[in-house]
Amino acid sequence: MSQIDWAGTWNQLCDALRDAGHKVLEAAPDDDFDRAEGLRYVTRVAANFLRANLEEADPARAVLNQSGVKIGLDNPDYVYGGARLSPRFDYRLRGRLNDAHSIRMGAFSGGLGTPGGLVRDSYLTTDDIEMDEDGGFEVAISAEPRPGAWLAMSEGTNSLTIRQTLLDRPRQTPAALTLERTDGGSPPQPVDPERLAGALGRAGFTVAAVVDQFLGWTAAFAAHPHRIRPIDPELLAFAQGDPDTSYNYGYFDLAADEAWIIEFEPPECEYWNIQLGNHWLESLDFEHYRTSINHHTAVVEDDGTIRVVVAHRDPGHPNWLDTAGHTRGGLALRWVGAETDPAVSCRLEVIP
């Protein structure tokens, strides 16, 4: 006789997905376009966390996923990677830099949507990693110290997150990365019924919690349209990311003949970018539309400032960001390695 209530477990998962979809529909603008993107967003989040909690959940398998997920204004310049970790095992990340401008990686505890949030345990950047003449490198990931580049795990570490930056993504080759176990321990176990039942429950909970969390972000940004402000530390506390990045966010809601003009003088820093996203804080289709620029692709004014124009059609400005058919949505402005946050001015203009 089964000791697990499989029907109840499945119902809980389905209920969580249903409730997440209903919350998105309730929070959606009165527009079928945004409703459609909202439900697509829920399916994307569900697909990601089902895969992460089931197919890629066993830290003994050392599965490195580099498909990424569109949440929280994911950066078009970043190639995201991640894996499940356990301090019971030792790992090695091998790579070759190729065209990547930088690589930044962290070991994390907790998770998005959990009461304690995603907590950064340790972090490394390209500057911390010795490269050979061909851009090859290795990083040890373990609870105990290791020589060379070492990413430390705490007793609660459960995941690896990698962000590699490409300054001209359509024309560049990302870093080649592989992850393997080095402890020589026992191989992964077959399916454990209790573990799988728990994974289904966690997946449903995580989808619901992540949708809730980022609905809060959208509401906070939309409350101050056409302004760019540093993110509220309370929002960022539950999604710790790169410790060297300063995050600033805004929200646009433009008529057909309006343009949002954004001006700033970039600080001295390793990298900056500005990007658009939809109402659900997913990056827009950056493969087919120009929805972001960075310090490498932006055109600088004679006085050293950057002028960005957000509009539905090309006004003839070199730093035009295309809304890609979206009336409204989020905006992110990031500085990496800056010691100061510069002033950012914003205004609306009518365009011919």
C-alpha cells in the first residue's frame, strides 16, 4: 500500500499553478496582450522550476543548466548558468573565456520565493580566477578550502549561479563551461518516491512564491512611471545577486507619439547597461529588437553624457530602445563596479 498521497501531491501542484495564473490575471492591465504575456510568463516560470526541482535537482549529478529564465528583468547581456550543489560533494568548474567580457559566479543558500530569500554564501569574479594564455580556467567548489580559485560552500549551500557578460551578444561566443564532481563518491541514486513527491511540492510552492515576489516588484516600479530610482533594499533582500552591481529600475507607459528621454553621465565602472522588459519584468525579444544598450554599444554625447530614447518607433536617435510592441513595461539600469550612483534625469516628449 502506498505511503504517499500521490493524488493529493499532484493536486497541490496543479492548484499552485492554477492560483499563480489567476493572480497574474487579476494583476494584469486591462489588455489582452498583457494577459497573454502574463500566462506565458507563468508557464515559463513553471517549466523552469519543474526542471530545476525534478530533472536537475540531484546535486550528485552536477548538471549545469545554461538556458536561463526570464524573471526580474533578466539582463540581455548576460548568459545565465546554474546548478544544484551540496556541501556533501566536491565539484570543479572548467571553462574557456572565449568572447565573454567577464564571468561572475556565486554559491547560494535558500531560494527565490522562500521566507529567507536567496542568500549569497560566496562569490568570485574574473579578477579572482587565473586564466591560461588561451583563456582556460578552473574553479574548485567545496566546503573545505582548495588551492587556486575556490568557491566556498556553507552547510546550507544548495545552488551555483553564473553570469557571464557579452558586450555584443549577437556577434560573440559565450564562455564554454563544464561542471563535474571530484569527490569520487557514490553515483546518483534512482528515483526516490518521497524525494520526488517533495520535489513536486517544492516546484509548485516556488512557482507561486516567485510569481508573488515579482508581482510586488512590478507594483513598486509602476507606482513611479517614467522615473528611474534605486531599487528598494527590502525588495532586493530576498534576491541577493552580484554584490558589485547597483540596481536601478523604472517603468514606462507610453502613448504612440510619446518618447521617454533618459539622460545620465555614466560613472567609472566595469560595465553598465540599460534595458527594457515587459509588464511581468521579462526581458524583451533582444534577438530581433534593440531593447538594450551598454557601455560598449551606446553612442556618447560630446559632453560625455548618455541620452536614451524609449519609444514605440525609431525617432532617428542612435540610442533608441524599441518597446517591441509593448505599451508598458519595466526598465533596468545597472552599474557594475561603480563607487557612486550618478544622477539620472527623465522627461517625456512628443515625437513627430
